[in-house]
Amino acid sequence: MCYPGCMESVQENLKRRSFLGRSLGATLAAATAVGSAAAVAATPAKARGAVSFTDVIDLTHSLYEGFPTFDGAPWFSKKPAFTYAKDGLNLNVWTLYEHTGTHMDAPLHFSAQGMSVDEIPVGDLVVPLAVIDIRDRAAQDPDATVMPADIRRWESRHGRLPDGCCVVMNSGWHKLLKSPRFVGRDAQGKNHTPGFHPSTTDFLMKERHVKGIGVDTLSLDAGIASGPFPVHNSWLPSGRWGIEALANLDAVPEAGAHLMVGGPKVEGATGGLSRVLALV
């Protein structure tokens, strides 16, 4: 159990004591990667320097009943099993799909034998963060996508993408959570939301060493590509992971931060509700 506010207390203690700044690098350097058929996951872990930071930014939306879903169906419900008034404690029963709220996509989500979420090496879940800002373009076109040119523009300002990083799209959609635009469903039932273009993820897989990608929308794919899911069907089977429905991306710099993904450790899970933090 975790008492109310315990996560915030832990984060404050981490900042105050610079715990991760002193020890995280050594811990990750000693981590041993589990086996995987995917080439990216088979890459030997490299020694890493210390991760220093002065702030922790929560990139996680609070999950609630009625949280938007891709098909409009309710994917999360919560009801009390015990109450303090009656039983002397509070305990709820959750019913949820794995892929709701701010959550992780594991390779198994779109592959026959990829890693389940509990098999992803923990050393792959604390990584450099690169934020690709397409807010201006997405404000004009809800079907906007992250293109290879966006990656190259980022690199022209900040240098080559760090090895083993996570590349995150900031489309501004994280501010639209309770607006119909967040799902963007039109009269024909088709969604219109930003995402990654397949040519971009192909570039990241072939030309760069990237562990994960993330979006502030409901899907790694743009909404108009929701039928065949081209990004899901290429990115995840390669042994890489994704994060969907990220929050608060305007508070994170384009470069220099690290991402910490607190994915669920559920045996055989294809993904799941996650607490995602930026170390700035």
C-alpha cells in the first residue's frame, strides 16, 4: 500500500538528497539485460554516467472513469471493495484494459513473441529524453505527424539523438484531454490526432539507436492511420517500446532531460498503466 501523497513525498526526497544523481548511474551500469529476439533489445548494456537533475516533472495523466479511449468504450472502472466507514480501511477494485490512461506499449502488444512488459530490461526504462515539438503544425492540422525532417531540425539545435533515448512528440494534445479534440472522432467515426509517421520510425530504427517513442495522444500512429497501425506494427515488433497519453510536456525541455518509465511488472502483459517522470 502507498499512503496518500507518498509518490510526491518520494519525489521530493529524491530531489532533496539527489539520490539518483549519486547512485542511479552505477545501478543502471550493473543491470543485466534479459534475453530478447529483437536486435535492439539484444544490444549489450553500456556503462552510463550519473544522471543529475534538479526537478522531477510528472508526465502522467490521472486516470479516471470516462478517460478518453480510442473507440469511445469505457476502459476503466473503479468501485469500493472495502470502505473506512464500514471496514476500517479503503480498498477499491479496478477493472481496466491494459492500454488506457498514460500507459506503456510493450513489444508483445503487436507481435507474436515479443517481450511482455515485465521482460523489458529496467536499464531500458531510464533513458535520455528528446522532445519533438510539432504544436504549431498540429494546431492547424490534427492529422500532423512527426517527420524525419523534424528529427533533423532537433539535431541541428541539440546534436545527434543520444544513444538509447526516447523520442517524444509534443503536439499540444496533452492539454486537450477533456475536449472532444483529444480523440478527434469525425462523423464517419475516424479519429484525427497527431502521431509518428512510419518513415520517421523507420529512420529511427535504421539510422539511430532509440529505445522508445512517446506521444501525448492516444496512439503512436496518427489517428487517420488507425486501421493498419503501421507504426505499431513496425516499431513494437523490433523490440522497442512506446508510451501513449503523456501529460505536461510543455514543462520539459526539448533536450537534456531523462525519462523514467514506471511500467507495470505484470507477467505476460502487453503493456499497462504507467507512472512516467521526467528528470530535469
